[in-house]
Amino acid sequence: MLNAALMLSCEQLFTGLLRRFRRAILAGVVAAVASQPVSAQVPSEAPWSAVAYAYLNALFVLNLQPIDWQLIEHVLTTDHDGRILGPTASEHLIDLDKAAGTAHWQAIETAVKAQSPDALYAAATRAVSAAIRQHLANAAATLNQPGLAGTEVNQAQSLYRAFAQSLKQTDPEGFRSLGLAWLELASSIRQTGLIGTGGLPADEAAFASAQAMLTSYLKQNFEPAAFAPRKTFEPIPEQRALADPHVKLAPWLPPGSDLSDHKPLPRLALRFEEQGVDERNLFMVAYGDMLFSSAEILGNPARSLGIACSTCHPQSDTNQHFFITGISPHGGAVDVDSSFFNARFNDYRSDALDIPSLRGLRFTGPYGRDGRFASLRDFTRHVIVNDFAGQEPTPLVLDALVAYMLEFDFLPASNLDRDGRLKGTVSDAAKRGEGLFATAYPAMHGRSCASCHTPSSHFTDNEVHDIGSAGDGAASGFNGAIDTPTLLGTLYTGPYLHDGRFESLADVIAWKDETFGLGLSDGEKADLTTYVEAVGQSEQPYQVPNDETTPFRLMVEERLVVLSTLNTLIPDQDRHHADLLLRTVAGEMELDAAALSHRDAREETLALAERLWGIRDLILHDSWDEAGLAWQDYQAVAASVSSAIR
């Protein structure tokens, strides 16, 4: 469904031809692809300056309600697992303050202690701007040592990345002028040539001119005498904000965010495929397949960021990479009812949930981690409208999404028979664990693990229970009740519990033993863990492309499957749903093209996308006969392209 992103969000560069390349931009990566056969690999995000990284993360958290001041302090003072370069933000700014005799870090500390958003925004913005100017001054003082001067300019430019993210949108002319100034700085230092070669001396006049331009712009826009109170804390020039209070950035994510698919990509198991039915004969399923990967049905900011159902649930499973600072306490978790996705539905509770797998969805109701929805259709509407601020979906959209999701199947579990009992060559430890799993424990009021995780019912009882994992509930209610998750496929879906607090299944069993006082020995806990792991094991859990199913060929053929719904939509003259289909698929194909380095594949993909935009234009002008002919032509061309390019 939804795939992944890249964090140069300042860009929105490709709004036309690459309408959905923003997804790749916002997560922080540019896809690089080998030659033939066509395949794509996504490298890691380039390391960030500690100060720029912390600044953008702190501003992002300032826009969330309620503000997590402990998290802000954390991002300002802590290293971030190799995502940044050099010392932490606090260490870097403290060193600069000592060298320049300033007190920017002290102002930041004071603002955090006072929990003042306006004061923190002003202090942090001034600090970053002053740090850029300090590094430029250091470079100017060492022009006769090109290595040192170049390092200082690089550090200054890495800090400027904190502002460049938004400048292109809010002040494109200023952004262009600053870009030329950075180029001038670099080229003027290079005038010295290699050491010992007698290269030309540094162009001090050119360096000074570029430095003066940058310094003036920074002081005017990021270090004004007074900052106006802000409703939103965004890294944009202050004077421009004062002149036009309506200036606002498109939705953005802080560095370190990750919307990319889980790697390796989970394997998708669909019931109709196992029964030998062609998806092209299943209109509702095929249309729902498209919707599952469409950001168009959600509201902002999700839609602008390219977030769709498949972003969190790639191939119906769970995305353990998903991470947004302030919304995700760890990878694979998200607080969907925070102020970020839909401020109207903000519950003002820090209650992020682990992203659940959707495999076997027709067997695992009720829906929602607290089981509040008996109906999958009602829950799907809730996610679209309430969690992600989308418009009210049409009945067809809801029915199609549900029809598709009900086809999600569990992966084959070779260790289990039809009743969920162990079979085959499992270990003796797993067999002993199966006995423990079925044992009634007095501490659990005579119930066993199997009482709730019923083996013959896909290891769930389709109920909710308060087992103490959600904390203390209200005295008059059951606020800690959580639905019983299936254990099928769980070997690949950690971390565990509804909030992902445990890294391993062994940790879960140890917690259960301690919480309920089961009195299990270390050996029994190990046996029980082995059993649960055997239950959670699946055949071929990950997708493995081969020469016949290369990413490019899969892309073309999968698009043809969902586009087959035009065979119904065009004769029915269903403009609304045909438009939604074509906007989604054409945009996704442009994104796919941006990730292909194989020139023929890239050009053919863009050409196919352009044909889809043409069909859409015909439909919007009610030229249905012409649209039908254009669709027939598209199918022939797409089939030819798929067979010609691997």
C-alpha cells in the first residue's frame, strides 16, 4: 500500500510531473537502482548536523499538543543513533558560545525550563543562525588554510539545512540567492588549488561578498530584535511571517522520520489467489487494492506526506520502520489520535500503539486495539475520517476497502494442523510448551493461555480483556481492556504487547509470569517461549523477487490489475471513482519512475503515467467513448512494455 518517503521536504519540487515524489522526499532518501534487471534499493539518509537535526525535531514537537517538554529536552541534548554528525546539539552550541562569548544555549535552557514555546522558538532560531555565522567567520579567518576553511563552510552549510527545508517554499528568490552565495563560498576557497602546487590564492573579495550576503539575510530573517508570538512553530523567515501571517509550510516531517516500507518486504497472502481467482474479475477487491495504497482518501497532513493504509501495513503486515518524532515512541508505533494527523480528534493522551498486522483480518475482530468496533466497515471509516481527517468516503470506497482487506490471509504455518495443534518435527521443548499453554492456572482463575488465544480459532477469542498491560483503569470502568491478538505470524511482528514495550516473545512470557504470579520455572518459561515462537512461525514470510518478478515488471502488472476496474467505471460513467483511481495510479507510477535508474524503464513508466493523465482528462470532460478507446490502447502498450523490459 503505501511506500515510502524522503526528507528533503523543503522541496515539493516535483508537484507537476512527479506529483507524489514528495513521499520519497519526506522520508529522507533517494532511491538508487542497479542496471538490469531493474530493481530499486533505498540507501540510508545522509547524516545530519546535530544542531539542525535537533532544531527541526524540537520545532516539530512544539507543534504537537500537548507539548512533550521532556522529549524536546531529549532531542536537544542526546545523540541520535548515528543519524547526526559531530557532538550533540547542546555540546556544539555550548562550544560556540564559549568561543564567541554568547549565551544562546543558556537562553534555550531557560526557555525549556519555563516551558515557553515562543521563547524556545526564538532562542533556538537565533542560536542556529548565529552558529552558521560563527562558522562562516571561522572560515574567513582561515582562508589561507583551505582545508580548515572548507570544513568550516561545510559545517555552516550543514546547519543551514535547518532553514533550507522551508525557504524554498516561503522565499524562493531568497533561497536561490542564498544557494548562489554558498556556491560562491565554496568556489572562492578552491582557488587555492592543491597544497604544494602553487595554486591561486583564495578569492577573498568573492568570499567576503558571499559571506556578507548570507550574514545579512540570516540576521534580518532569523535574528530579529523581537519575535512575534507564533501559532505554529515553523522554520521560516520571521519578517516574512510578520508581513504575511498566512504564510504556512506544506506538511513536513523532522529528520529521522521514516515512512519507508519494512525491509525485507513482507509476503502478501490473498485468499482469492490461493483459490485461483483472477483479481481482475473481482471489481470491488481490485478497486479496494488501489484504495489501500492511495493517500488520496485521507486528509492533510497524511495526504501531502503520501501516507496511505499500506504505509503502516505494507503487504497487509506491519511496518516496523515507521517512525515520526513525537508521534512514535519507537519504530513501528504511532499515536494516530494526536494533534498531528487530525487536531479535532486529538485525545490529549500519549497513547501510541504498535502497528498491528492485518493478516487474517476477517478472523480477528473486534477492531481497534481496545476492540471498540465490532464492524470492520465502521472501523475503516473511523480511520479515514477521524484518525486521518479524510472526507466522508463514498459507500463504494468503504465497501471496496473492506472487500480487499477481507482477502488478507495468514501465511501458511507448517508447524500447525487445522485445529492449531503442533505437528511435524517440532522440538520437544515446543511440545512441552504446548502443554503449559493449555494448563489451567489458579492465578488466572482457572484459565489457561489457550482460553484467550484459542488454537482452534486462529489463536484468538475475539474478545477484549484487561490483563494489566494498559495500566490502571478507572475505578468504575475497564479502561485497560485490550483485544486478544492472534499469535499467528507473530515471530516477525515484534516488538510486542499493544504498546511495543517488549522486544521478544520471551520478554512477554516473563512479564506474564510475574504479573499473574504463575510461578513458572526458567525451564518452563523457555519451553513456553519455544512453543509460542513455533506457533508464530510462517512459511516464506518475506517477498523474494526473481528474474520473472522483477520490481519493474511487478509494478506494471500490478497497476494493470487495479486499472482493470476501468472496465466497469468507464461503461458506468462513474467520474468520481474513475478520477480517484487515475489520480492515485498515475501519481504512484511517477513515484516509481523517480526511483528507477534504468533509463528505458524510467521513460516508459513516465510515458504510461502520462497516458493515464490523458484518460483522466477525457473522463473529466465526459468524453467517455474516447476514454474507453484510450484505455484499450493503454493496455496494449503496457503489456508490450512489461514484456520488453525486465
